[in-house]
Amino acid sequence: MRQRCPGQDFRWLTVETHKCPSCGFEEEIFSNETKVKCHGCGGWVYKATLPSCIDWCAAAKECLGEERWRQATGCEEVQA
């Protein structure tokens, strides 16, 4: 049986506000989206960087595994 990625659960979504480069209208872009159509002028509003599940998914560490997650995020564990 194939399991779904825990990040596919819409409860993990976050939202950011981005200004339309054409008209300045503020649009909401969810973490699983890369662009939205502007309600002000009809143009496209894009995120500055493309999202990766590593950036927003609470289960990314579990899915990737500890070592790959640290490499992808640049996080190094502090050892006591």
C-alpha cells in the first residue's frame, strides 16, 4: 500500500501576501502554489522563490531522513 506524503494534508498550508508587479494589488499565495491571478488587473503574481516541501512541510524531516534533511536545510545539530 502506498502512503500519501504527510505534506499533502491541507492543514499544513501557510499563506503569504505578495504584491502584483503590475498594479500593486495584494494577493494571497498559499504554500502549495507558485502563482495566482491578480484580482486587480488579471496579471500573474509569482512567488519570489519556488516552494519546496522542505520549506513548509512539518513532515519533511521524517520523509527525507535525518541526514538528507540536514544537508537540504543546512542545519547542523548541536551536540552536547
